[in-house]
Amino acid sequence: MRVFKFGGASVKDAEAVRNVVKVLKEVGHEDTLVVISAMGKTTNAMEKVVAAYFDNKSQISSSIQEVWEYHETILSELFQNKNHPVYEKVKTLFEEVKGFLAWNKSPKNAFVYDQVVGYGELVSTTIISEYLNEVGLPNIWQDVRNLIKTDNSYRDAKVNWERTQEQVSKLDTSKLYITQGFLGSDDNNFTTTLGREGSDYTGAILAYCLNADSVTIWKDVPGVLNADPRNFDETQLLDEISYREAIELAFYGASVIHPKTLQPLQRKEIPLHVKSFVNPTNDGTTVGKGVGISPKVPCFIVKKNQVLIKLSSLDFSFIVENNISEIFKLLHDHRMKVDLIQNSAISFSVCLDNKFNGLQAMLDELKRKFKVVCHEDVSLYTIRHFDDNAVKSLENGRSVLVEQRGKETVQLVVK
Ligand code: ADP
Ligand code: ASP
Ligand code: MG
């Protein structure tokens, strides 16, 4: 079986959905499980619904209405017959969101987030599955929450591999399946999510459990490039990269592949293809075993909106194991994601992603024990396979707050 993944950009409007059909017809759709994200920027829009629920209840209904209208436009372009059952199905999903918000008693943001935001994927796959049926690609709509079982760390759920394997083994591998990325469910069958951009990871989890022949993620770029074309003018396509290299790139923030995607694939040596949904028969990039990176060129990665914290001891004492373990406990407790660390005798710098908004509470605690300098809105640049020119091109006119060099990688925190 093959696993395909179509992300938000590939299903952002009716024309994009028609293009998915074109891709499936061109490259074949037998024995394929297709993982699909929410359409366009729906997940961001659903996050606004959650924010309204917690901070400004009067905005709930207009924020849901916005998401509905976006999908209604797509629906009306794809299905001229207004009596098509897809309309009822999608409306029911929106009613479920409203019902949940009306009845929910949990004050927990992350729990509510997962119950609400996941509807983006449920709606997109409902529309696309129905559309494929309509254009002669009969398929099964599969609720991925019945396949991927997780713990209850909402917004960042961990897969229960044994239970997931058991569920996935029940699939009929000769069929075309349409299922949701990003979602799972916990022991009580509440929806969980695997972290933003997690649909690539969904593809990998399912491929692992299916012993799939390959995974293809269809993108708006020709494949994995040596830099994000949104941030760099000149980019080059990487034809082949090893799992190891891809894990490194994704870990440092090359957002074309979700970092968790590679591990399950690497364990079973399932090749990952990253291809263009505009030119589906082009080779794109293959991630597999073997060669490090071809062609061997410097790769640039930037993570914007990071936070750099410099800690030093109040009494000029050393920052050693016991303080460091205390600092890391705080980072963990406040769900801060660590990008880079650097320490000297009496100071400790850490570059962080304030993904879950734990920064302020953590700073308050740190300030009781350390002198704290905090730079918000810094960028972390990473160059893999760097050379002097590559480093110079980044330093150019910028104020570098931290620089760290390894054999293959240089990282700069820049204001
Ligand atoms: P999806 O539609 O699957 O969610 P994403 O938008 O998450 O797709 O990923 C595709 C985007 O990733 C591209 O449009 C590109 O701007 C960005 N990107 C970041 N780093 C790279 C890279 N090294 N190579 C290619 N694209 C990259
Ligand atoms: N829809 C989710 C997100 O935007 C998951 C994904 O697209 O990968 O984060
Ligand atoms: Mg994405």
C-alpha cells in the first residue's frame, strides 16, 4: 500500500481539490491511503474559535461562521446540486462544534482546543471524499481517530503504537481510503492532536503500521529545497537525502517536513517522497537510506519569533548541574521547546520556542533565582554543511546574539 498526504495548501480551494483528483488520476490511486489536512488556513481559523471561547464569548459564533462560509464557497463550486448529501454532512459537523462549545464544562484550554480544532480535518476529508466519489474515484472515508490511539497530552499527543497497530491492521489494503491528518483519540475517545503541522506525521504513523511501500507528501514546492523559498531568493532542489539528514533539517525547523515524520519511516526503511502537486510526475526529493545529501550544498533554515533568555547567577556562583537541571525542569513544566543552549561558568543562554505561551509564567519563576535577560522576537538561523560564504551571507548587517559552530552545522541567534 502507498500513503499520500495532501496538506492545507493543496486543498485550499475548489480548484486545488480538483487538482488533487488530477494528481490521483495521473499517478494512480489503487491501494492508496490518502491523508488530508484542513483546507488552507482553517486550523488558524479554528484556533480563533477556541480563543473566542476562552477570551471573548461574543465572537464565538462569528468566528465559526467565517469558517463555515469559507467551506460553503468551496462546496458550492464543487457540488452544484444543493441537495447533495455532502451539505448535510458538513452542516452536521459544524453543529457538533457549536454543541460541544455549548455543553463543555472543561476549563482546560488544550482539551477544548483539540475537540474544536480537529473539525478542520473532519470537514475537509468529508468534502473531498464525497467529491472523489462524485468524479469516479470510489473511496472509503475513514475516521482516523479510530486508527491512531494516543495518550491525553492534548495538542501534543503521544502515539500508543500497540493500540494503533491493532486498529490499522483491520484496514482493507486493497481500497482507496481518505482520512484525516493531525488527529488521534485518547482512551476515552476524546479527540487529540499531534501538534501543528502534524499531518505529515500521521502519514508516517499509518505507513509504519501498514508496512507501506512509500509515503508521498504533495507540496506547493518541487521537493525539499536547500532553503525555504519564502525566506531565501535562490534555492536548489535536493534530489536525495538520507533519513538522518532529513531529521536534522526538520528538527532545525525546515518546515517542509514535520520533524516527527522521519523516525517511523526510518525504522522500517520506508522511502519518503516530497513532490510537487503542480507537477506530480516530476521526481521531487526522495528521503531514504544511504547518501547524506545530494547535491551537497549548504542548507539554510530559519525559525522566526523565537525567544533568547540569558541567565546568570545572582551571586556570581557557577551555573552547574543542579541549576541546569532546575532550569530544564522549569522549561519542561512550562512546555517551552528548546532550540539551542550555550553555557559558560556563570551564564546560561537558551533559545526557545514559546509555542504554548508559557514564557511569562516561567520568567517570573526564573527571576527568583537568576538574573534574567530576555530577548523576544529573535530569529534562529541554522546552516547545515556551511562554508564561510554561507555564514557571511547571514551575518551581513545583522546583530548576532549567539553563535554556535559544530562540524556540520552553524547556528546564529539574530536580532
Ligand atoms: P502543507 O500544505 O503540507 O501543510 P507546508 O506549507 O507545511 O505544506 O509546507 C510547504 C512549505 O514549506 C513551502 O511552501 C515552503 O515555503 C516551506 N519550506 C520551508 N522549508 C523548506 C525547504 N527546505 N524546502 C521546501 N520548502 C520549504
Ligand atoms: N491542519 C493542521 C495544521 O495546520 C495539521 C497539518 O496541516 O499538518 O497544523
Ligand atoms: Mg502544513
